[in-house]
Amino acid sequence: MHQVPVKRQEDIGLSPYELKFRGRHRSQDVKITLFDISNNDVLETTIHSVDEIQSYKDKLIWLNVDGLHNEYLMAELAESLHIPTEILSDVMEPGSRPQTEEFDNGLFMSIKMMQYGETLNKISIDNLSIVVMKNMLITFQEEHNRLFDPVKERLKKHNKRFKSQGIDYLTFALLDVVIDNYIYILGTIGEKIEDLDTKMVINPNRGTLKIIKLFKRELSNLGRYIKPAWEMVACLVKNDSDFISQKNHKHFKELQDNINQAVEILEYYREILNDELNVYHSSMSTRLNDIMALLTIFSVIFIPLSFIAGVYGMNFDNMPELHLANGYYIIWCVMLLIAAGMLWYFKRKKWF
């Protein structure tokens, strides 16, 4: 998982209108893919220059841009599509919080998208910026990924629905995939947390504490992205934007329900981890008390035995018991009887 985004020294004091990439290069080249959904069959095309987009302006299209570091390309997009530079400036800052903002001819929103790598057992995080215009949807990502493959498949199979519902429905579909991945990742981590809960009851140890702290840190990192996304979606639903039609408003309400569920799952597993941490400390404290009780019992048993051994270990001439023929065996019997009696008494009191 990525570290907390920090501002570089060279980015301090930059104008919010300046088109400068403020992240780190995660892709070598910028790739622009255009999906024309105006016809019955979706046409997928790779765009090599901004001028090619002009021929699609009257059609229903989805423009996906992989790579944010080409400042000249961003300036061309701003001029050609009439997108304010302050909007594209936010696009070129991947470390910014999720947000939504409406401008003259479009709606801008950004959100963090996550993918769980099954093989590497690692969560990758990328910034997704979305610009919704009248007949055009533009998505910006730092690097190419396969997160939206299910949407592309739906787009090709059910293009008539996307065409009739409008570009805002496609926006909903993309955001829905992002939030569904939140829930999937939280569920995957949650299964491990619940397995840990079962193991901890059987045998809590120092390794358990290390795993609990690791999960707490991981959930804190996820919360740092999911909660701002929840705020963004709530703001999106609350604001009556001209770029979200009334017929699709119900879908964005569904989106809000999904992000609410993600936040609830996040808080639920955080509480479980806090409970596990408390149980761990209680278990270790109980175990320590049991050990101390056992050591105390043995210490108490040896106190009278040490006393007897100390008395008969003194070097006085006048000690009659030392001259008894069976004195050694008698002392051993007395000491064993005292030890056995004390053990019986402690057992009867259920002190161990």
C-alpha cells in the first residue's frame, strides 16, 4: 500500500491554474482510449492526438487517459474540450483528497480506486479523476489497470442500456466498481481478522500482537481513502447537478448506500481488532497471574522447609536431634508431610 502522499518542495507555492504533474511517474507513456457508444456496437479506438477527438464531439463517448505526466497533452485537452485549467491541475495531483466540483460545462470528481493483488497479497491504490460533460465522459488514471474490465464487458454486451441511460449512467457504473472493490478488499481482510480471532482464543502469543497491529495499520490506511470517498459521494448525491439526470439519481443513491456499507464494514472490523487487542492483553495478564500464583505457591511451600533446613543446619554442639539414629529420616518425613499438607490445602481452596 502506498505511503501517505507528501508535497514535494518544488510543488510548494504552485498556482492552482498551472498544469504541472505533482505525482511520481508510474507509467512511461500516456495512452488515450476512446469508446464510442453512439451505435449498437461499441467502437474502441486508441487516440494518438487530441485533434482526433473533434470528429467524435457529437457522439456519446468515453475517453480514458492512462498517464498524467504529459503537461502539453493536458493543456491541449483543456483548450480543445473547454475544461478549466484548475480542474486539470487537480487531475494532475494524484495525492489530492476525493472531491467533486461542478464547472460551466461539466462535473469533476476524483476518488481513490483500490485493487487487491491475489498473487502479491498487496493492495494497489491509484487516483481516478472523472470529468462528466454533456455527451462525453473522461477518466484519468496514473497507470493502466484492469479494474474497469467488467464495465467494458457490460458496455459491449448491453450497449443499448448505456446509450439510453446516458453518460451519467456510465459514470455510476465506474464508481460502483470502485466502491465494490472497497467492500471486496475489506471483506478479504475481514476474513483474516476473524480467523485470527479464532486462533487467538486457542493460543495467544507475541506473534498475535504483531499481526493485530499490522491489521490495525492496514485498516487505518484504507480508512484514509474510504472516508473521504464517502464524503465525496454524499456531496455528489446531495448537490442537484445538471449533469446527473433525474432518472439516474436513484443509481447514485444506491452508490451512497454501497459506500455507507463500506464505511460500516471498516468500523466493524476496527472494533473487532480493538476487542482482539483487549482480549490479548487480558489473556496475557491472566497467564502472567497464573504463573505468578504458581510461583508464589511453590515459594510458600518452601518457606517452612527452608526454615527447618536452616535450624538443623546451625553448627551448635548441643542439638539433641542430631544424635538420633533415625533423625535424618524423621526430618525428611516431617518436611514431606508439611509440603503435602500445604499442597492439599491449596488444592482444596482451588488456588491452582
